Amino acid sequence: MRNYVDLYKLIPMQKGYIDNIEHLTLENTHFRKVLYTTPELQLVIMSLEPGQDIGLEIHDTITQFIRIESGLGKAIIGDREYHLGDGVSLIIPAGVSHNVINTGDIALKLYSIYTPPEHKNGIVHETKAIAEERHHNEGFDGSISE
């Protein structure tokens, strides 16, 4: 029997994105992978190794939604700290400092929606080191997925 996502892939779509985000997120081994970008938002999956963090950051004009699919971690948003686990989601308003840290012993798998986009469309950063090295040259440049 076909999965419902496979059935949708048979329908020609001119615009939009559909896939099994849980499966994609759990199977992802890259630090960061941009899946889809519109002028208004961006869908990104991430995998943080044990002890790894995203890095303390502030997005001045970007609101970010994050959902954890597997693993354990903590989020620091402003001056507050939150425990993270499977199914937990958070929204980080623009202008608020934040970090996500893997505190578990397996990869922390998550997906994030940025509004507006933060990264260049289609970017794949295999490791955090690569992401940090390229971040200043690979910000959102206006290109979208369609």
C-alpha cells in the first residue's frame, strides 16, 4: 500500500511543498539542510551531535519555529532555559537571543521554519564547522525553491 505522501507526489504541483517532514528530519545526518524556500518563509532540517549546539544567535528580523523530532536538549531563549525532547516545539521571536544544545547521547533531530528566510535556498551544511565557515557568504539572497 502506498504512503499518503507518495500519492501526493503523483499529483503535479505547480507551487508548494509536500513531504513527510518527520521522516526527512529523522533520516537527516547533516548539520543543516534547507528543504524549501519562499519569499516569506523557509523550511530547514538539522541534526546536532551529542554536546553540539546551534550557537548563540539573534535574528533581528526573523521569527523562528523549531520542533524536536528526536533526542534531548535544551533551549536558551533570552534569559530562560527550557528542556527539549521529542514533540516539543518553540517559537523564538525576532530580536531574541537563543541557542539550542544537544544534551543527550544521540543526535538531536529538529526542523525549523524561518519567517522570513535566513539561509540561501538549497544549502546543505554537512557539519557545524562548514556552516560557520560559510554562514556570512550564504545568507538568504532572494532565490526561492520554485
